[in-house]
Amino acid sequence: MSISKIGRYEIESELAQGGMGLIFLARDPYMHRQVIVKVLMYNRTLDDVNREFFQREAELIAALEHPCIVPVYDFGWHGQQPYIVMRYMSGGSLDDRLKTNGEVKMSEAAHILKRVADALDAAHAKNIVHRDVKLSNILFDNTGEAFLSDFGIAKSQKIVDDEGEWLVGTPAYMSPEQTKGENVDGRSDVYAMGVVLYRLLTGQLPFSSNSTTALLNAHSELPIPDVRKVKDNIPAVWQEVITKSMAKDRNDRYATAGDFARDVQEVATGKWFLRKL
């Protein structure tokens, strides 16, 4: 897409193409700041379901104003194409940080996951499930503080097209109930947090496959891989946290993201072992 301006926002560069839209780095001439503008792809604008889906992202994030969630500044229409204006997170993503540095210290990881958990608990209190928690959706501002982004597939109500309810999420992070197209609640996000923790601990994802179907089946059918079989110097206690967060039965998982983050913090600081005395 060759474009120089969307609404009042002056386009500086195209950053990426997401599942449903183009993402631009732009400048707001009124506020004199860089912003992110996300625009629904032109070939999707005629699909009423996609347009409703996109507009709901703006509505959801606006309703979820929270210090750990990337804020939305504006929403509008560029001709027939809806767009969302969000804060520019110049620190990149957690995925970027891992690719650059190779690993993240567990004390830092605990802080990041605590902020993500705070964002999720606020969303879950409004009956909103994120459904796509992953490394690339954890972003950093210019001070290095973490924020949760991309509630674009979060739904407080079902969205159904002519073919039935959409199966939404990223296969490598999807809970067993998501892979089966079942109703989800906040514990599906807790499962994805467990996948993120597994990746931070081992440097790899718990399940991988070139086949999407095989990957989805792995989440619901295969046992959770032991982190110590990937790195034998990882303390066994981390497997306890992984096992609870990624339990196949959601009733066996942490009840809240905050409960998960608390245990991560206690293991990272050594308080977990004091609790066992």
C-alpha cells in the first residue's frame, strides 16, 4: 500500500502486515509524536465480519485503559478502511529482545510477566480473554517497561461468520480448549503465559511442528515436555510452575494470571523455597 497520510497522521514507514491489517509508523502533527497506525487491509474491507472485528479491537482496548496495556489514541475511517492509532512502543517486543540477547534474566522475566498478568487480570475482570498472548505481543516503551498489546482477537462476545465461529489464536500458544474451538476463559491466557515462560526458560517452544493440525493436537494430547530435558541446569521447581500453568484441564491451572505471576516471582527470588519450609 502506497500512502502518505491516514486521517491527520503522516505515514513514515510500513512496519509489518498483521493477520488482518497493515501496521504503519506515523507522526501525529498535532501532538508532535510518533504513533502506530493499524489499517484493515483493503481486500478485507468488504467483509462486514472483519470490519466489526477490527472496530471491536479499538473498543475493547479503550475499555481496558490500564497502565500495562498499550493505549489506543484514536480510531477512524480512511475511506472504507478503518484504522486504529496506538502508542508507538520504541523498545520492540519480547521476541525481538530474545533474538538480540539470546535470553532474559529470570528476575527481569518475572517483572515482565507480572505486568502482563496485571493487564490480563484487568481484562478478565471485564470478561475479556486476550486469546493471543505471545512473545511478539509483549512490547516495551522507551524506558524498557513492558506492556501487553494486540487485543485484536479478544472477544467478550462470540463473533460468527457464515462458516461458524472463528478459531483464533497462534497455534504454538493455544490452550487445549482453544484448539478444539471450545468456549474459553481467562485460564486460556494463563496457559499461553506458561508457554511464554517455557520459551524464556529453555529458548524453545514446548511444541513445534510444520503441520498446524499436528501442533494443535499436541497441545491437547501430548504431555508437557520437561524443561530439564532441554536444559538440565534448570531447577525442578520451574517444571512445577510450567505443569500447573499448562495443565490440559483448565480446572487444574492457576485460577488467575496474577497467581501464576506470583509463583514465577517467588521462584525467581527464592521465596518459593522459604514457603516450603
